[in-house]
Amino acid sequence: MNSPERQGQAGELPLSGIRVLELGHTVMGPSCSMVLADLGADVIKVEPPEGDRTRANVGFGSALFPVFNRNKRSISIDIKTEAGKAVIHKVIAGADALVENFAHGTMDRLGLGYEALAAAYPRLVYCSLKGFLSGPYEKRAALDEIVQFMGGLAYMTGPRGMPLRAGASVVDIMGGMFGALGILAALRERERTGRGQLVQSALFESTAFLVAQHMGQQALTGVAPPPMPEKASSWAVYDPFQTADGRTVFAGITSDNHWRSFCTGFGVEELLSDPALKTNPLRARAREKIMPIVTEKFAAETFASLVAKLERLNIPFGPLARPGDLFDDPHLNHGGRMLDVLLPTGKRAKLPGIPLDMGGRQTRIRRQPPGMGEHTRQVLEEAGYAAEQIDKLVEQGIAIVQ
């Protein structure tokens, strides 16, 4: 832990007083440290002189920087130079944890690998986020979509013969979240031992964890599970339906209570006395009988009436939405959970905070996504550099000050 003064700077958030140095890029590293930042840690993001490469992304990656770098401070340092490395060492001396997701071996080549830093800073928690944990693949480069193909997730997502990545960077984000979890556990252990440790999380193993339910199914049944579009449902009703006005609603009738609610609420009480439909396993085997009835009943309702009825009957449902529909979602906006994030264009967007409430507190914006090197001078002053020393580093191109 750090000084009470530093603890006070972040208010009463759970990780107030924890300082994290992030040498991360793209999604995995930044998402890991953003979780910590949202929970109150002082996250110092180290950018190269040209800036984090996601600042210039286009297409699907165009918003990665503002989405995953809120509540952080940015310093821009050329860590390929000896003077730049010396700066990093001075900043690390005041840090509790370091997060990096460079390619395998990069940090060692820079002299900033775990062994070197652990010897110099034994209390440091060092989180290394990679494509693979130790083993035959550990030196391979990896990306989110690559491991989705390797780990069976793309196979399970798309139709047979058409493997498809999930519609978001789920593995990058999940790997980053596991990294954050490991850091928190290591900090807790440091309270007992006084020492930091190496924490590792990886994309491939995160993917395997996601598909473990399908692995378990195959081990249990001896039959390989088909892709999700061909799924053999465990429930009689777990499907999208069309309403009278052309909207789509997904509904799940997955319990006996749901079944009773549907039958009584939609005027088909006679189905409750059918012994072939008495239990969920029986109903799952009778989908050919049940689905036409449910489809007809739902199709007779408008979107508004169906949603109201399913909510009143406590039957699980969800309207089909596009990402842009979530900006104005009344539930997401309740209690300030949507954050007013400043985008590089100067526009603002409401984006979701991390999905946690702790003691009634939600994520807040303490700092907007930083400009490149916005906090270089501030952080270096905190590390003990005099103004003239910082000016010299700037003149030499080792440090960039916004």
C-alpha cells in the first residue's frame, strides 16, 4: 500500500492508494488496468512517443482507446532508450503493480522482465498478459480471433462449416479481467508475505475456460456438441420469436413455474394437464408440439403487449437490440451507470461502466481518457524529477509532454 496522501486522492474507492503502471496496448492490457482504475487505483499508462497505436485505429477498433483507457493518467516515454528505462524504474519504485501485454520476450529484451524487476522491487505484483500460458505454444503470437478459432469458440458460435468469432472482443476482455483478479489476489497475499509475485493470464486458456461447458457435455454424453445454431436445447422454449408488428423477442420457458405462467397467461391451461408435458425434460422432447403453440401465441401480440405480458408473468425475455440501442436503455442509464466519456473527436458518448455495484457505488469518471503524455510532467515530478530534468528529457525526445 502507499501513503495516506495517495489514498486520499482517489476518495473512498476500494483500490484507493494502489498505484499501477500499465505498459499495455489494444484491449487485453488496457481492459485489465481499466478495471483496477475504475475501482480507484491510480493507473499510469505508459505510451511510446508515437502514442498508443489504438489512438489511430479505424473500423471496429476505432473506439478502443476511449473505451478502455478512462480513469488513467498517460505518460509518454521512449522505453527503448536507457534514459527512458531509467524513468520507468523511478516510476516503478512507487508502484504496487505492473501490467504488460507485449509479445513474448519483449519485456525481457527491454530489461523490464519479471525476474529483473522482482529482484529490484520485491513487493511489485507483475501481471503479464499473453496469448498462451507456459507450454508448447507460449512463444506464439496470438489475437482474440485466432484463439477463438483454436479454442473451439468460433466453431460453437457459427453455423456448421462457417466458424464465426463472437461479436465483441470477449477473450481479450476476459483475459484482462482474469489478470485484474490475479492482481487483486496477489495484493491480498502480499499483505501476509510482504512480497509480490508474477501473475499471468492468457487468451487461449481464457477461451478454453469459456468452452469448458461444451467440453464437459462431450465428456458426459460421449457426443460432440454441435454449433450453437444447431443446439439441442435443454429446454422446450429457448428461442427468438416474431411479434405482430415485426419485432423480435427472445424468450425462455425453462422451469415449471415459467410453463405454468405461460399456459395460464396465454390461455392454454389445458396443456397443464398433459402428462407428456409435465416436466422440463419431457417438454424439451416435445418441442415439435410446443413450439407452434408458443409461436402462434406470441405472434398475435404486438411488441409492446408481449413485453408487458412476459414481464408480468415473470417469464425471461429479451428484445433483440443493436449496440446503438443501448445508449438510451432505461435500465443501463439508471443510477448513473452509463458514463459520459469524451471521445477523440470532442464528442461525448454514454458508455457502460464495469458491471459492479459495491456498497451502492458504481463506476464513475474521475479522469477522461487521457491525451498522449498528458500527465508525463506530473508523474515524473511525483517520481522525484526536477523541472529542469524533465525539460532535458523532453528536449532529448525521451519524454513527451502534451
